[in-house]
Amino acid sequence: MGGRHPAASGIQLQREGVQAASSVRLPRFGFGVPIIGSSLLLLFGAPNAAFAASGPVPHSSGDTAWLLTSAALVLLMTPGLAFYYGGLVRRKNVVTTLFQVFVVVALISIQWVMFGYSLAFGPDVGHLVGNLSWAFLNNIASSGGASYAATVPTLAFSIFQMMFAIITPALIVGGLAERVKFSSFIAFILLWATIVYDPLAHWVWGHGGWLAGLGMLDFAGGSVVHISSGVAGLVAAIYLGRRHAIGGKVVIRAHNVPMVLLGTALLWFGWFGFNAGSALSANSVAVVAFMTTNTATAAAALGWMVLERLKTGRVTLVGACAGAVAGLVAVTPAAGFVTPAASILIGLGSGVVCYLGSSVLKHRFGYDDALDAFGGHGVGGTFGALATGIFATVAVNSAGANGLLYGNPRQLLIQLIGVMAAWTLSGVGTYLILRLVDAVMGLRVKTEDETMGLDMVLHREIAYGEGEETA
């Protein structure tokens, strides 16, 4: 990572929005237009070099193409997640589950541009969060934003990170499925992304973030994405309580196994952009991350299948899919720091611990983590973050650090501190946000609405059938 890239020829960079507003000539079609135009420029700022279309561009076209491709792959993961979750819920809640995941894409896409990126990656405030000087993506080129990825335009880096910001809160759907009002869900997601995700991203990845300064390794989001969303799913499941008609002899199974497989396939495919794209360059580290991602995923699916066979006497496709997702989660923080051989161990371990988290832990403690947001992402992310502190080696990535097996036990301690920090921020932040939204709007739907199914009650849509109804 290097310094700022120079301004495009013929464009005067404006470091402050107010200064930019004063330098722009406004059309004078009446008294009101200049005033309105000036007010908008004060708010949004004038275009800067990040949006320049002409002049020399000192960036790698290969790196830029790879990062944009990776961003598209990561975006594809979110509808993949929708299919994965949609196949697991009851058929009367399929549309609602798909819609909850889908609306996160629209909501966070706007939040990220308005202020999310600035909070996560903007100039540091107290090692805790970025300030708002990059709101609406203004001044990101002239304020040092390029130092995150010197060989690509700053805006490309922001686009890539936006896709992470989108999928993370979408993962929480698994912990509150089939129980929540749609309007309350939207309010919760917006607050959670702003209060939990953006600061945590700054802690781990932002310049000046305290965990980054400590030396925590998180290649593609084990803590930022998976621990934060998994713990949030756990807190939400406990806060909301069990779904009605759950318990006793009632067992809910995936209503559409092919949909689960489709979602898993899209997640596996998109995850190559998630992990290999986090190299921020088309280089050898991206190649290693690609290989370790695939290897750990395959090993985790096999590990889950073996344990499921030992525990239940059979193997299931849904279980194999859950195991694959567990491997994807666990290798995420380690992908660009460990060898392919180590990724096999990480994958096998994650298949085992995530099976126990999803099939044993929640049953023992009685919380209704409907789609195993915590069992898969919270447990898998925690395991992967700690495994990174064991298996990381500078032989793979000189920008990383050696782990416990390579003579550096301190790295494992740093990883543990980072895990505890992510657990605390997400746990406390999620609980407070749930309390606030519940007090203002109410969170849970009525018992009779839940029994009928949220698809018809909330959206007047059904997932299957001819869709006929009496007018």
C-alpha cells in the first residue's frame, strides 16, 4: 500500500466541500437556483479527482479489473445468502426471508455512500472510528484514501468494501428469521451497520484503528464480518425468544433443499472474490487466498459430513452445505496468511466446531438461532480468527506476521484480544439497538401473524403456487 495518487491533469483538487462550492460557477436562471445549488454543494461537495475521467491515471488496470470483478462476486454472495436462508425456512416465510436479505443491499448501498465509508475508513478519531470528512465519498482522493490500495482508484476500493458492508448485516437475518416486523428490521439494520459494523471495520482495517495498530490479522473479515454478524444473530435470537410452535415434538427442516444447495454454490463462487479480492491486487497473495479458500471449504464439508454420520447415522445435503459455509467462514481471516496445508486443518476444524455449535450448543442452551447465524458465522469466525494466530506465516504474506507454529505466540494473544473486542462491541451494540427499536417501533409480529406466515401477512405474496386469491 502506498501514498496518494496524483490528481488528474487539469483538475484542481478541493480539500474541503465549502472551498469546492465557492469555486463552481452556477447557472443563473433566477435568484433561487444559485442559492439551492450552493446549498447542495455545501452538503455534497464538488466532484474531485476520485471521479475524474481524463488525464493520466497511475493505477494498474489489472489490479483495478480484478478488484471490480471481486466486488461483483461479493455482491453475488448476498442473493446467494438469500437462497441459502430461504431454503432453510418454512415455506410460509420464504418471500419475507428473501426480501429481508435483498433490502439490505439497497439500504446499505446508500448508507455506505452517504457516511458508512467515511466512518469505516475515513481519517481516524481516537483510534475508534473515522470522521465524516469523506461523507458522500467526497475528498477521498485528496485526503489520503488511496493509501488503502495504491494501485487502484480510491473509488474502486470503496466499491469493494461496500460489498462487505452489505453482506455482513444480511447474515444477521439467520438469527431473527420468521419473527420480525419488516419496518423494524430495516431500522435495526441501518442502526447496526452504523453503530457496530462501521466502527469495527475501522478498528481492524482503518488507518489508526486500535486493533490494526495492535497487529491483529484479519485478511477478509473473520472478525469484522462473521464474528460481528454471528454474535448479533445470537443476541437477537435470545432477545426475541423462540418462534411459536417451536419445541416439543415440532422439528423444522429445510423446506427446499435444492434452494439451499443453490445458495451454497453462489456463496462458494462469490467467496473467491471475498477472500482473493482482499489482496487488493492480482498478485501471488490473491492466488494463495483463492487456493486456501477452496481447500478449507472442501475440508469443512467433509468434516461436517463425518461428524454428522457419527452422531446421527446418516449424512445430509443440508449438512454438507452448512459445513461448506463453515469452511468459507473460518478461512476468511486466514486466507492470505496461511499455506494450503494449514487450510485443510482449518477447514476440518471448522466443520467440527460449527457442527457442534449448530447442532449441540443451541439445543443445550435453548436459544432459537433459526438459521445458525451464530453456529456458522459466530463460531466459525471465532475459530478462524484464532486459527490465524496459530498458522499464519510471513512465508505466504510478508505483510502479515508469523503465528504460534512459527515461533510467535504473541500473535495468538493479539487474535484473542481482537476476538473479544468484536464479541463485546457486537454483543452490547446489538442488544442496545434491539432495545431501542423495540421500544420505539416494536420488533416482533403478533402470534397469529407468525402462525399464518409473514409472506402473506406482511407482503401479500407467496413463494409457490398460482398466486390466486379472492378479491
